[in-house]
Amino acid sequence: MVKNKMYEQLEKLTARYQELEYLLGSHEQIVDRQQYNKLAKELSDIKDVVSIFRGYKNLLKEISDLEGVLSGKHEQDFLELAQEELKNLQAKKTDTESELKKILAGEDKDAGRNCIVEIRQGTGGDEAGLFAAVLYRMYSKYADYKGWVIEPMYSSINEAGGIKEIVFSVKGKDSFRCLKFESGVHRVQRVPTTEAQGRIHTSTATVAVLVEPEEIDLVIEPKDLRIDTYRSSGPGGQHMQKTDSAVRITHLPTGTVVACQDERSQIKNRAKAMRVLRARILEVKVEEEAKRLSSARKTQIGTGDRSEKIRTYNFPDRRVTDHRINFTAHQLEAVLEGQMDELFEALLKAESEKKNE
């Protein structure tokens, strides 16, 4: 059985869940939309753990009942069947206890969420933009392999055909769970196509991975927004923009600015820009909370800061090195083709070990 302190914590969560169900059904909370959203978010956050705990309590009752049956006199065949069933229930109990412990120890509640990824060229001029394009292709390949859906939201191309900046959403099971490790500076060491003497150059690109918030995660007041429209810088010709379809949204309290011009519809661009804006504002709130709870920092692999160099892609040695966990693989081509499972499994294992320290 789970430890008494943990059991008490789970009982309190169950009581709070029942209280939230009652509050959300009351007339007063339905009238106050902001408070309703806040309580609905809290209910959503604890729903899974309460459901697992209720199942755990049912397991304990089944085990107790079966042990009572086994204490009596029965036919040998019946006893063998009952003992086998008891063995299965006890194994399930152990697995459920392990799951509950992980959740209460701080298992990432956002692990199953969709995410928004931002890639920007860093130092190295046009070569950095070309590397940013390589990273975008790598993530796209991995998403295809995992069955995730990528939706471009904003992009800007440099003169060499590389990427100055690209923002896209990733939807699919465990997309944030894996891609959250990608935030930071990615460094490439290779010979650019423009290098006549074959010298190796180093350039960088930055990646930020944000949880895509739901409506109930973050309430943004319309009065806190300034929305500007302008003409999109499209490819010209028959597709040349003749209307102000591009949208720029500024969140006045934080100064956060998001632009979107990928769609020809102003309404669609506005909707995409709002999704990115929500994600960026939520990220700031989460970072502020993490700084207040300093003990939480040691459970992270690195800081997740965009200024931190997290990985090097070395073309001459066909090597990929993740500096946070001292992971090296001489399978550069495979990784760039989206074969990233080995890398992510190593990162997930390291994260789990840090949480258990």
C-alpha cells in the first residue's frame, strides 16, 4: 500500500475534486466566467490522478475480499484459480502505486499536450539560416514518423533560402513530452557550400518549445491587446496580397508581440497569432513560477534557456552530441532524417533519474 502521507495527499485531492465538481455546477460560478475557467482548469489538472486513485482503492478492496475467500475451505481447483487472480491483482496494485508515486513526485502534467515550436537562425549569417532549415526538416521527419501533425504558423526566409524564423504547432500523442528537450541553442560544425577553401564553420540556431495552452489555461482580456493589420509580403504574381491580411498582436501588459501572415485570411492569421501569443505568455508565467520554486530547477535537464548550448551537430565526424547528458551518437545522417528515438529515450531516462535524486 502507498505510504500514509501519500495516501492522505491523494484523499485530499479526491475531496478537492468533489468540491470542484460541486462549485462548477453552481449558478454563481457559471456567471463568473473567469473564475469558472480557473476552477475548470484545476479540475482538469487533477482528474487523471483522482481517477487512478479511485481505481487503486477498488483494487485494495478486491484484494482484501479475495484474501478473505482464500482463508476459508475450498476445492483445490478453486483455490488455484483464486491464488492466480490474487497474484494478478497484486501486480496491478504495484504498477498503480508506481504510477501514483510518479505523478505526485512531479511527473510533467503537460507531457501529453500539443506544443508550439519556434526556430530562429542564430550566429553565422546565411549559414545559420540554412541550419535552421535543416532543424525544421529534422523535426518534420520525426513528426511524420510519430504520426504527429505539423501546422506552420509563421515563417521568414533569408536571401540564401534558409530560415530566419519559423513557428509551427505540433499535434499528437506525447509531442511535448519529447520535444520539450529541444529548447536551447543548437550548434552545427560543417563546411558551408560557399566555403572555397573547405574550412569548417560553426553557426547556431535557437529553438523554443512551448506548451500550446487551452482556453482554460490562460484568460487574455481583449482590452489588453493591440491588433494591427498590414499587407503580407507574399511571393507576388497571381498570389500577390491585395488586402491587409497579415496580423500583428501586441499584449500590452507584457509587451509580447506576435505576427502571422501565412494565411490569406486575416481571420485565420489572427487565430494563429493568438495561439502563439497564449503559448509565449504561459511560458513566461511558468518560468516565473519555476524561479520561485527553486527546488524544481534541479529536476530539469539544463535550464531550458534559449542561451544555453544544448547540442552539437558535427558533420566531419558524423557526430551528434547532447551536452546536457553527455550523449554522443555517430549517426548524424540518421538523426537529421528524423530518427531521434534513441536521443529522446536517453533524455527521458536522465530526466527520470534527476527527479529521483
